[in-house]
Amino acid sequence: MINMRRMAKRSEPYVFGAIVLLCLLIQVQSKQFFTGNNLVDLARSMIVPALFSIGAMMVIVSGGIDVSFPAIASLAMYATDRILLNVNYSGNVMLAYAMAAGFGLAMGAVNALLIGVLRLPTLVVTLGTSSLFTGIMQGALAASESPVPPSILAHGKEKLFTATNTQLGLTSDMPSQILILLGALLLVFLLLRYTMLGRGIYAIGGDEAAARRAGFNVVGVKVFIYCFVGAMAGVTGMVRASMMMNAHPTNLLGMEMTVIAAVVLGGTRVTGGLGTLTGTMLGVALMIILSNSLILIGIPTYWTRVFTGAVIIIGTGVTAWQAGGSGRRLASSGTGL
Amino acid sequence: MSDNILKVENIKKSFGGVEALKGVSLEIRKGEIHCLAGENGCGKSTLIKIVSGVYEADEGSIELDGKSFSRMSPMDAIARGVQVIYQDFSVFPNLTVMENLALNMELMAERKLVSYKRIRAIASEALAKLGVDLDLEERVENLSVANRQLIAICRALLHDAKLVIMDEPTTALTKREVKALFAIIKRLQAEGISILFVSHKLDEVFEISERYTIFRNGQNVATGETSGLDRKAFVRYMTGREFSEESYRPAKQGEVVLAAKNLSLTGAFKDLSFELRAGEILGITGLLGSGRTELVQTLFGIYKPDSGEVQVRGKRVRIRGVKSAIRMGIGYVPADRLTEGLFLPQSIVRNIVVSKLDRLSGLFGVLKGKAIGAEVEKWVRELSIATNDPSLPVQTLSGGNQQKVVLARWLANDLSVLILNGPTVGVDIGSKYDIHALLRSLAERGLAIIVISDDLPEVLACTSRILVMRGGGIAEVLDPASTTEQRLGEISTGVA
Amino acid sequence: MKKGLVKLLALLLVLAVATPLVAQVGKSSKPSKDWKIALVPKDSTNAWFVRMEVGVKQYAKDTGLNAFQKGPAKTDAAMQAQVIQDLIAQGVDAICVVPVDPAALEPVLGEALKKGIVVVTHEASFQENTMYDIEAFNNADYGAFIMDNLAKAMGQKGLYTTMVGHVTNASHNEWADGGVAHQKATYPGMTLLAAEPRVESEDNLEKAYERAKELFKKYPNLKGIMGTSSKDAPGVARAIEEMGLKGKVFVSGTGLPNENKTFLKDGTLAAATLWDPKDAGYALCSLATKILKGEPIADGLNLKLKGYESMHFAPGSKKVLLGSGWIVIDKKNVDSFGF
């Protein structure tokens, strides 16, 4: 009973409901939604945004906002790719991931220094570093599309399984990179729920002064968040490059808005303190299903932006309305003793 | 071992050349409830921060539970049993009750991993200490203010607290919640815990504490047994001034300036009738939801009554809105003077004349600078607003003086009725008495005043007649000289 | 003051009238070694425009003139306008532009012309504020050429649709329109998918791939996709390969040799069509120089470059110059380009 009441206050059930409705709409319109290969296609499209959204959620929960992750991902991926090409690398792909993570971590450390130690506002800092990292890519590396080393190319062709659509005989491959997403989800789930560091992220997002008084190392937690998120972005960049089998320096840029919208849709509170991985994944799923089903629903290309915009406004509006509702509850809450 | 849990002597502390503490001392005995009182800015908060290790004193000695410290860190303070309940409670609104209770302990134990089993156990233990029952899984932001405070207290007790410092703990609480809090404080005392209760509310000090210390301007003014202290002395120590405590009597029976006849507003009040005479101060009290605020807002034209009539100087009038109320000589000072009444960044001058601009401007609406200057000067003098430059923004004034600016604005409109809602909320004791004295002198000059207040001593002290409202009707009309706080409370709650 | 203004206006009027006749506008009084000729691509990281820069550098080397390329960090109309603004401030003598969104650049290019800077464009046949627009070819003809390749692969029959970078991209849409018109006139056995006649790939390989998969699921009868953006063909080819549709569904379109090598070799992609961006870059600089020198620009213009030796004005236009610079890349010649 009590749990039902608590569930009704959360946004996950609403997002889930919206996804179910959308899926049914697509199914009715195309008869193609609940087919093995369509579901695999959607899972594949989710990998990169979902990886980004995990980091974005952590930052927002801690009371910040990060718009630099696409730039970090692009530069980390691109620098790794170029170095490996230059040395004619043909060894294990793990080294590529480790290098990209390392570059990402280094760039995250710049954010961490400015935000955690110098206490500058997160939006300003990440807008600045985003521009900086993109600039380094253009200027210092004179980045342009480039191929990937053979081992990464092979990694990009790996598949876990192939799903077949019995109706049409179409097949879709599940890329092995989905394992990286699942691993990241598990890791971050454990981190956020079962470590004091993870609880510290929530505590800081709830009330930074209280967190300091309670004995959390606020600076340390912030430094960790931005370094960790930077490293994750680096890995995500490499995931994208290997899945596309090509290192494109700019096509991740601009993704931050979609990702942040998905995180907020998933019920993460914009002012910090609240957010779950489940909600975030649901938010990403909603955005990805939407953007990959407009043709299936039968919406002409000219109207897709109107449709997507409407869904985002309604979705985030509902989330915000709920937050307002809890505020009103608070104001009128009576005596408790 | 001494009998004192805390003994500080001759503490001095300066911030950038400004002396916040000029050598204060404080002794708290084991198991006593000690009240530290003083007006805003007297140095109370600075001393708390020194005692809890947040600030370091420039000079002086600290002895905690028999151990002397020259330098003390927050961890030292906690280890010696000092716990502070901050005014904001320092809780995490987004986390659950059990995490709020247990996280500090887990951090102290330098744990790296979280065990919800352990957290639940710690939280249950904490709540059991006070016999409180709360849903451990509920998020703290969904709890009432009083329950958040309980969490802060329970959390403090987990650390083997020997001295619990409560900084203005009753600020956001209702009367009932304050009672419950006092019961808890007594209970802590019974367990041998000392309480340092920081407050400037005189009734609370008398009700709860055994001994008191009063600061003024960073210095000790008085300390001793609360039983040997009376209200007058308390106020004198706090403010350094004397105030009379007699209730107000109008010199003569004035004419009826405002009357309500069978006035009703759906959902707020029903069938209300009363008269207000020139020269009297009518107090209206009652619980939140008794309809008192809606009543005066109706008289001021904010709401339209469903039935009944309002008379001004014997003539039936229809108040169509705020402007029409002001034209009839009715003024209203809302409860939250900061957010409702003033344009804080604007100058004192503008704030005083804002509602009278049409009368201070000449042809084509050009303002008459000289006339405005004279008007403002008159009110600054008459109300003794503490400023030497009326062109400064209002927000540079203290709370009490801001309140006076609001009054000046209304008085500038040649009112016959002035309604004040909670006129001294958030104002310190000295300014409070100043405002009361001001109201009296205004009434003596023939103004009819209505004061709405929760503060029963204030209602008793400054009004000449009291109207107690309950459930949208008038429960009783009383003479302040022949009634008591207790009686007022009983009538408003309907216990009598 | 006023007199001067009147004189200036009169002069401008005379020049405006005289332009098509003498083509002297833009002639520079500076010695040619001081000229600065800038080429602004859509996106300086895109391989296509990296190749274009090769042409610009080649031109600088061949002529000894100061010609260089400078573009925005990503495909973004506002950033491109900013780059041009900066170039105007630096006092360049000629600006060659490949606009992201021609309409968005009108004000800034207008400003450049007002300052006496030579402005020429590429792939922007409706640009107002430009002296000349070079097209490697007639857009409709190029679209028809892509269609020929698709029709050949499809056996001249079946359902098809078109893909563009953005529905607002002028050239892509002109190619697609040209292709559709050519199909209607020449290949009666083929039909355009009425429900989705034009889809967007956002010039993004991943998106082209995702959209193609959706199309194949929703419209099982679809037999071909005519791509326009250089990302369309390789993206669609990947979807065809993964979904097991090789030999059943076909794609043709613009494409770079390197990006399409695998698909061309294994037959998923029959042929990619292309014009060499290197040549376009070279031709743009060459045209700008001619204007700076004050040479007449007339029908049959020779920019001394293969495909651009005899350029003609588009029918009814005195601005748009067409070449015949397209090439076909297939299994056989794909390795011969080096980009």
C-alpha cells in the first residue's frame, strides 16, 4: 500500500507507460515493432546515448550539468585512433579502449579541477571545455574523418547474435559493444547504491553544505565524478568509432541536448539529488524508440521535428509538473508529531 | 572531574577587524538546559561555531567535558560529545529517513561500502532513542519541518552526545510542534544530556531553561537561574532598554469608523459582525484557518464578500478592490513585509511615497520633488526610522526599520483604519517594543488599528480589545487587561 | 557629404547595369602577390572538404598566389557565417564558399560584396549575394546520372525512394528531383515510394544506416534508395549487408572511394558517383583569380582543368556556371583515387 503511494510519486512508471503506448502505436502502424530484428536495431541505437546518459545522470544528480561529454568522447576517440594508426597497431582492442578512457579521464580532470577545486559554475566550465576540446581537435590534430585500425574494425564487425524477422526474413546483428553498456550499468549501479562515494554524489546534490558538515569530502567526490564521467565518455567515443567502423570527429557533437533531455525525461531532478539508472534508461529508450520509429509510424520527414519536439515538451513538462506537485505537497504538509 | 560539560572563558573573535566576541564566557553544567539569548548579531552564532570547532577563537579557553583545548577541530568537538542542531537541520532532503540518520555514523567509521542492513539497524536505533516512529524509507523532503528536526536530533544522539546545541530550533515550528520539541528536550535531560538552547523568544526561555546567559554586542550581560529572572529584566538585558508592559487603554471612546454586519465569505468566515472605533487597537487572533486573514483581506478589498455589508463611518460602502479600500482610508500591512510590502532594492523615499504619488505630482504627472522631500522627512522623524540618508535602498535597514517604512507609507495616505497582519514577525525584541509604542501613539492620535497576530503576549500587550476567531466565526471578544495567554489559547483551539 | 553619397549611388548603379556586359566588377588594384583568396567549406573535418583543400593547396602551388582554406569546426550555418565574418575583418580579397545553408549566408555575403570582396560560391545555385556560382555539373543532370546507376542495378523496375542530407539542402534536393524526373521520363517500370518520397540522413553515416533499416522494415517492397549526401550510400549499404538484403535491394549515390571501398568490392554498392572536390576547390580559386584580374567571364569559360574546360551558364542564368565534372567510381577504379 505504502509502496504503491511511493511509486505513484516517481516518474519511472509514467515514462514506462509512455513507452508502452508508443510501442503499441508503432506496432499498430507498422506491424513491425515487436519483431526480433527491430528490437535488436533499437538496442543497438541505444548503446551510445545510453552510455552518455549514465554519466550525464551522475553529474546532474550531484547538482551540476555537463555539456562537454560529446567533445571529450570525440577528442579521446580521435586521438586514440590517430595514434594507433600512426604506429600501425594491430593488437588487442582493449588497449584502444584503455587509451580512450585515459584521454577522457585527463579531459574530465580539467573539468574536475575547475568545478571541484576552483568551484566555478558547471555549465560555464563545461561549455568552455567543450569548445576547448573541439578546438584542439580542429587545430592541433586537424581532424578529419579517418579509418580505424584493423583490430577495431574487426571488433566493429563482431556480433553477439543475429535476430531474424520471420515475416520479412530481415536480419539484424546485436553488436558486442552492448556488453560495454551492460558492464557500465552494473558498475555504476553498484557504485551509486553500495558505496559511500555513490551516496556522497546524492548527498552533495541534495544539500552541499549538509554534506560537508556530515563529513563527506565534497571536493573529492566532485573530482571523482568529473574524472569518471570523462573516462566513460572516452570509452563511449571508442564504442561509437568501432560500431561505425570509422572515426568521425564531429558527428557526436550536439548529442548532449538529446542525452540531457532523456535523463530529465527519466525523472532525474534538474536541480540535483534525485535520479535513477532505471529512469535514465527508460528516458533514453523513449527518445531512441521515438527517433528510430518515425518512418515506421509513417510520419513524413517534413513533420518529424514537430513530432519529436512535441514529445519532449510533453514528457519533460509532465516531469516538471510532478516536481511542482511535490513542492506544493511540501508547503501544505501539516504537523508531524 | 568538574560539574561542567562546557566551560569557555574570555573568548574573543574578530572578523576583518570587527569584534564579534569581545571576551565572553559561558558555563553549562552536566544535564542542565541552558538558554543562550540575545538579539540578532550579539555573537551567539559565532560562539556556537567556536564551541563546535568550526571557527577558532582568537583568545580564550575552551574546556569540554573536563578537557582543555587550545585548538579544537570539529572532530574533537564531536568526539567530546558536542552536537549542533542547525537552524536548517543539515539534513539531505533527497535521501531517505534511514540514510539521513545513519550516513554521518558511517562516515565517522570511515566506511567505504554501504550496507542497507546496517543503515537500517542504526536508523532504528536512533529513532528508538526518542521513541519516534517514522517510515524509514520515506524521503525527508516529504516530511514536516518538525519531523526533519526530529531526524536531526536523533542523528545527533547517535554520537553519544553529551551537549546538544540547538540553534533557534523553534523558528519554523507551530505551537504544537514546539510543545513536542520541549518534551523531547526534557527527555534528553533525563538521560543526562546537557542542552544549550539558543533563542531570542522570551516565553520559550522561561518555559524550558533552568539557567540562562544573555549576550549583547559580543559581551556577557547576565547569567543565572531562570527562576530568578522576570520578563522585564530579560528584555532589559537583551536590549539594554526599559519598556512598559501595561496594556493600552484608549483615552476616550471614539466614533465607529469601520463596521462589519453579517459579513460572510464562503470557505473562510460566516456571519461576522463587529465595530471598530477611532483610537482603539483591536487584536484579532485565532489559529491558521480560523478565517482571520481572509476577514481583513475582505475589508481591504482583496476578496469580495458573499453576503453582509461593510460600513465606513456609518455609511454602507462597497469595497471594489484595493484602490477603493485605500480611498476609503483603509490600509493593510501584509504578514510577510519582506516579500509583500516593500520594493527592497528601491530607496526609502520611493517606498514611502509610492502609494501617494498621484497626490504628490503636479500637472501632467510631474513629481513635486520638494513636496516629496518634506513628506518623507516628516515620517522618518515621526517614526524615528534609523537612517541618515532616505535615498538608500530599503534593504539596508534592519527588519524593524523596514517595518516602519511600510507603516510610513500607509500613514502618508491619511488613513482612518490601519490593519497589520503579524506586525512583528521576525523582528527582534527591541524593535518589537518600538513598533508597539508607535502603534499606541498612532492610536492616541485617533487612528483605528487592527492587529492580527499569533504572538499572544503581543496581542495582550498592545491591544485594547481582543477578538478571538475560531472556525470562521467570532468565538469571543475579550478585554486584554482581564485575560491571560492560556485563556486565549483555550478559546482559539476550542478546548475551553 | 550628401553629394558624395549621390555620386557613389550613381556609380554603383552604373556598375550594376554594366556588370553582365564587361564583368569588370571585383577587379583588384593591388598587385597579385598581395591577394588573399579564402575558401570556406561546410565542415573542415569532413573528408570531402579535406580533399577540396588539396585542390586549393595545389592551386596555390601552381600559381604562387596566397590561396587557403578555412572552415567551421562542424557543419553549422551560424559557425560558417562567423568564419566568413572573420575573413572579411582580416581583409581578404576573395571568398569562395560552399554554403551549409545558402539563405543563412545572404547577409554576411552581401556585406562582403559591399566591401568590394570577390564572392564566388559552389553548390548554391540560388544564392543571391554571389558573383558566380560554380556547379561541377548541372544538378538535374547529375541526379539523372545517379538514377541511371540505380536503375541499372534494380533492373529498371520496382519501388524506390530518395535520401538527402537535409530536406533544406538545395543541391541534394535538386539532384533528387532531377533523378525522380529522369526516372519518370525514362524508367516507367520504377515507382517512387509515395508515403516517404524523401528521407533525411542528416549527413550522418549512423543516421543513414538507421533510416535505411526502418525503411526496409516498413516497406518490404522497397527495392532501391537513391542517395545524395556522401554519407547516404555507405550507410544504406551497411544496412543492406546486415539485414541480408544483398542482391535484393540496391543503392546508388554520391560517395568517396575510401568510404565505399568494401561495399563496392563486395557488390553491395554497384557504383558511387562523384565529382572530385579537389577539382572544385581548384576551379573556385581559379575563377576568383580571373575576377580579381578583371578578365571577362563569359559562356565557354575555361578554368584550365578537366571537366571545367568549357563552362556554360545554366539556362536563364548569368551567375550559375556549369561544368561536366562528374565521375563514376566502381569496383575497378576505386583504388586509383587515393582519397
